[in-house]
Amino acid sequence: EAGVTQFPSHSVIEKGQTVTLRCDPISGHDNLYWYRRVMGKEIKFLLHFVKESKQDESGMPNNRFLAERTGGTYSTLKVQPAELEDSGVYFCASSQVVAGATGAYNEQFFGPGTRLTVL
Amino acid sequence: GENVEQHPSTLSVQEGDSAVIKCTYSDSASNYFPWYKQELGKGPQLIIDIRSNVGEKKDQRIAVTLNKTAKHFSLHITETQPEDSAVYFCAGGSNYQLIWGAGTKLIIKP
């Protein structure tokens, strides 16, 4: 079974340009998350989709970031216009809640990340 | 806001020795605490997790302990091997929203 894939693996752009990151979750996973890690710091939650709906976008830094998940399959995260502080590794994760003996289980499977550098 | 603090940021141990990574959390409502391992060039991968109704969980060479009163939890790796070298992240929260630590780079010295 294919895991979570992300494209591109690296992106170097200039301040003011636009970049679109793509995430393909594991097939059948309703939950899709976007995270960002700035060098050496914690992984920060950006937003959470359930199918095509935004369940929680409280982590989105500002309106320069736009995430979509049309059709509830792959997702895109667009940064427009990019700023220097947007540099970091953007991770996507997907999950499907399953019932377990001790309650609902929601393991998140991560993609390899997209390293974004804004110059 | 809520946060998870993770220590140390870097840990170097001799192969065969044990490694311990500690995390504290601030949200008393947190009930789920996973640990993820990130190898070079890959995304984080779940290695073990614990829920708030359990104090300890073990899986072969790795174990996690949780102290709800003190709001801290720890990852223990025994008999470390070269393939344990990676960045480890702790997280705390609920099934659907996790707050992450800053990561610990674990180096296993031959």
C-alpha cells in the first residue's frame, strides 16, 4: 500500500512568489493534516481536513496560506505571496479512525515533507 | 497557549546503553501521547503511544511512561542500536489535535 506522498520534495522561491504544495494521502483516509516545522523547533499544526471539509484551521498563520482538498482526495497548500518566515518543512499526514479495545484510534501517517526555502 | 516541552534537544549515548527523552505538557485535558521517530529524508513515524488511563506501555526495547499528576511522559530506549539514531518527537493532545515537542536528536555512538 502506498504511503502519504508529497510534492515537491524541495522548493526554493523568492520572497513574493507563490508556491503550491501537494499532498496525496493514503487511499481511504478521511483525515488529512498539514503541519510545519521551522528549523529545530516543534512541529506546528496548521489545519485538519475531514474529507473535503476544513475541520480545524486554527493553526494557519495568516491569509497568505490557502489549503484545499477538493473531492476529499489530495490536498494543496498554497502560499501567496511567500515571505522569508515561511521557510521550513511542511508535512502532511493522513489517518482513518478505527475502533479499538480502548477506544477510537487515530494513528497519523506522515509524508516525507516538502522543504520550502524562501530567499 | 498550550504547549509540550521536550528535553534534551540532543542526546548522545554509547551503543548498548539506554536513552531517555522527557516531555511535559500543559493541557490537563490531554489524553493521548504518541511518540514519533523521524529518520533522515523521511516523515515522522509512530513508534509507540500511550493513553491517559495507562501509566506505562512497553514494546520490545522501547517503553513509555506517563505521570498525569506531574503532566510528564518519557520515552525509554534500552540496548540502543545504530538504527535508533534519528529525531524523536513527543506529542500530547487528543485523537484529533496534537501539540508537538521540538524534537530530540538521538545519536548512537559506536
